[in-house]
Amino acid sequence: MTTAAPSARALAHPAREEIRLEGVLHALSDPLRMLIVCELAAAQVGVTCSHFDLPVTKSTSTHHFRVLREAGVIQQNYRGTAKLNGLRRDDLDALFPGLLDSVLDAAARQEARLGA
Amino acid sequence: MTTAAPSARALAHPAREEIRLEGVLHALSDPLRMLIVCELAAAQVGVTCSHFDLPVTKSTSTHHFRVLREAGVIQQNYRGTAKLNGLRRDDLDALFPGLLDSVLDAAARQEARLGA
């Protein structure tokens, strides 16, 4: 069972109850994926993949978005040929209250400390 | 620079300022390592590796403890031939306030939900 819309072009997403803490933490343990998550947290609307100026190839970027989607951290839906990305904040907050905010805060503190 | 004691048998630990969020999250993204961290959080004193009844070989267990130590999540110090393990709560709380508690809470919630 997934939360994806029943379309041939819909992307597979875990249902809320299928999301696992270890998968979420693994998805967040990569600096580029954390960067994506921080930008999505700051955005109030869906963001296309091409919005992100990541220093990696397109296929590597696609891989990172897929890891985040398959872990249940983000949702990805097609709009035309572009993928719109958004954080699954409601699902994560329901399963793990406070976790996402503490990770985002930790990332901001580290960025402020290291300037990276 | 490390926080390890200047002994030939001392184990290398990252100094507080060397601890990175991505390394901490990666260390916590494995179920066995999370189990170790939860038990250490519940313990008020150092705990030997042999205390943990992990369903893996000794070398795999040693690997997991090393990942946690090198990420800055735990400290390991020899007492005789045994290693005493403890959470680096002060360091983690100073760097990433609230993160460890929210992860421990998330792990407890998932265990209660899945019974695993």
C-alpha cells in the first residue's frame, strides 16, 4: 500500500505506517540530502528538482531524491514532466514528534558553526 | 586532537568540535546501533560491550561500537581488558540540543508501535 496516486506515472511512496526511523535517519545522513530537506523545509510550496543547484550529476541528484522519497521523508509528484518535491512533515511529525525539527535545528547550528 | 586519554591502549575519539551531524545520523541509522544507544541512554554508568546480547558475531558487534565511537555518539574506555561504553550526551546536547532526546523518543515510539 502506498500513498501515491493511481497513475502509471505516479512514484512509489511508503505509506505513513511503513516509514521506519532507521530509513529516515539514513536518508538524512548525507549532506546533500540534508541540504535538500532544509530547502524543502524553508519552502512553503512544492519545489522542482531542477530548482536545486547541487554539485552532482543529474543521475546522482535523482538518486538522492529517490532515497528521500523511499524513506518517506519527501513526496514527489509529477507536474507535467517536472517532479514537484515536498517534505512529508505531517507524517514525520505524527510518527516521530519533534524529530524533524530537531534535525533541522541541528543542521542549521552546524552550518552556522562550520560555515559550510 | 582527540578527547582520548594519552595511553597506548586508548581508543580514538573525535573531539566535540569534530563531531558532524551527518556522521551521528549515519551511526544512528542502523537498528542494532540504535539498540545499543537506547540501552546506554537507560544506563547511568558505563556498560561493557559483552553486556549487550546482540544477534551478530563479535566482530560485527565490535564494528558497530566503533562506528558509534568514531561518529562521536559514544565513548569507549578500557577497564582492564573490557571496554566500558557510555553515551556522549553532554557533547551531543551541546552541539545539537534536543536531537538525541528526540531520536530516543522516536525509537521508543517505533518499538511500541511495531513491537520490535
